Amino acid sequence: MRTFVYTSHPSRVVFGSGTVGRLREEVERLGRSRVLLLSSPPLAEASARVREVLGDAVVAEFDGAAMHTPVEVTERALAVLREASADCLVAVGGGSTTGLSKALALRTDLPQVILPTTYAGSEVTPVLGETRDGRKITQSLPAVLPETVVYDVDFTLSLPLAMSVTSGVNALAHAVEALYSADANPVTDRQALDAVSAIAGALPRLAADPADPDARADLLYAAWLAGTCLATVGMGLHHKLCHTLGGSFDLPHAETHTVVLPYAMAYNAPAVPDVMRRIAEALGVPDAPAGVHDLVASLGGPTSLRDLGMPEDGLARAAGLAASTPYPNPREVTAEGIATLLSDAWHGRRPT
Ligand code: NAD
């Protein structure tokens, strides 16, 4: 018998193709009529479509969302929000735009409707990481959880293949770490394993045809499941390492997840052989860490920290930082073990 605690995070999810058409009714369902539309310049076409659907309900726009949610950007958006007396946030974009929406919700308690355009999964988590004076501070609180998520597969078609691969592996990392989390439970396990097999199935189809709507739909569905895992259970070594590398060496978010995941899995594998067997089965490969490495390599994704611009002489500092604070992980985290892991990841050595 398994003993567990399971806490769900309430959010309404609308999923499909053309679902943007339901946006006005979703805003009205929240009893709101004055929208601040959040986006970023690469998503100008998507936000034009949102504007078309919402019509005069859009009372203001802000397209300056930036990676890691800098507070200066939030403060500028907050001024726009207050000037227009907006009563609802609608965000179209990836984790950065969702982060801005959450930061505004934290300060105003306004409801949020998110249209995700990547596979980061932030839209279903109560987690917000904000950057102030170069330091990222992460909080988890119900006030930042978006009320409604409108997944429209059509909005993901423009995500370039390279970003689709790294963002898809970012989602895979949420699912993998959920399976060996200290809070693992049967519901999250099922969601995580479904996400793993959907991601492994969809990414090669997407590489063959980046506009394949079924592959895009499978990947977006998996991103939702994986995001739900991230929201529900604590993450381990992999997320800690990516947080350290992103924060201290300014490495890009999804790319860092893509490089580090096979190495974090190989490090943890001896402590959780059964979990790795289940992941390998879901991936359809004999060995889970090597299978993830090979999948990324076959898709042309980044496989080494060197490729991401990580300086080799920063590895020792990164290992020290990652091992300095204790956190739940199936295998004991030692500075020596992490140094070996990071060296393998820097060189891009295939895990064995
Ligand atoms: P992102 O939101 O920064 O997007 C990357 C780039 O892709 C941006 O320039 C964006 O405009 C562009 N883009 C996004 N979707 C596009 C599309 N469909 N077509 C063309 N261009 C598109 O990247 P991300 O990886 O989604 O998010 C990363 C951020 O999210 C990080 O700050 C990370 O910390 C945060 N995050 C938070 C959580 C959480 O639960 N709080 C979870 C995952 C990620």
C-alpha cells in the first residue's frame, strides 16, 4: 500500500484548435470586461488575433514581457494596468509572459486568462520567480495561479523547431522529476508517464513536420500534464541545477533544461532504478538517461553546457552552489558528485 498526500490546484482548462474564439466568453465568465493584454513582440500576430476576438474589452496592452520576470518590467506594466483601470489579465506567450501576468496578479489580485505558446507549463503552477537587482526570488502562493488556461494548438505552430525541442524537453524534465519526487503519488505518476510518452512520440514527428497539428496537440497536452506535475509535487536535483546555472551564469532557461536533464537522470538512476525503468518504458528505449540524450541529439538540440556558453572555469563554483543548500533528492547530493555531473554535461558525454 502506498501512503501519499495529494493537493490539486484549481484551474479551468480549455483545450483544442481555434479555442482563442472562446476567449471573450471566458473573460465574461470571470465577470470581467476590461482586459490588459500582455505579450511580447515575436507574438504580434497572435496578440492581433486575441485583440480581434476580445474587441473593445481590451482597454490596454503591454508587449514588454521579459525572461525571469524583472520587477522593473512588472512596475511599468502595473502603471499601464492602473492607468486603464483594467480588471482582468490576458497573457499570450511563453513562461516569460505568464510570469509577468502572475507578478501583476500578485500585486492586484486580478484574475488571469493565459494562452500558452510554449511548453513551459507555468500557466498551471502557483509558482512565480521574479528578478530584482539580478537576484531571482521564487515564491509559491495560490494568488498567482491563473484562473483559466486557453490552450490553442494553432498558437504554437509559429514556435520555431529548435525552441519547440528545448521547450518540449523542459516539460519532460517536470515529468521526470515528478516521478522520483518525495511527494510522488499515483495521480501525478500517471500524468507524468503520459507526458513522457507523448513528448517522446511527438518531438520526432514535429522534427519531420513542424506544422503537424496532431504532433503539436500531443506536445501541448503533455506540457499541460507536465506543468500540473510541477505544480503538484516538489522537484529535485535537475531543477536545482538549472536554477543555479540560469541564475548565476545567465544561461537560457529551456536550453539549460535540455542539456542537464540526461545527466541529472544518470546521477539519480542508481537511487531509483524502478522509476528509471518506467521512464525508459514510456520513452520506448532500453535506458532512460541515454535515451533522453539520444532523443535530443537526434532532434539537433543542444547536448553540452559548452554549446550554451557556460565557461569551463565556472563549473566548480556551480557545483559548490548547487550542493550548498540541502533539498529533497532521491540520491544524496555531494559537491564531488555534482562536479562530475557538470563536467560530463559541459563536454556533452553520452550518459552510460
Ligand atoms: P519565453 O516565454 O521566454 O519565450 C522565449 C521566446 O520565444 C520569447 O522571445 C517569446 O516571445 C518567443 N515565443 C514564445 N512563443 C512563441 C511562438 N509560439 N512563436 C514564436 N515565438 C514565440 O520562454 P519559456 O521557455 O516559455 O519561458 C521561460 C521563463 O518561464 C523563465 O523565466 C522560467 O523561469 C519561467 N518558467 C516558470 C515556470 C513556473 O512555474 N513559474 C515554469 C516554467 C518556466
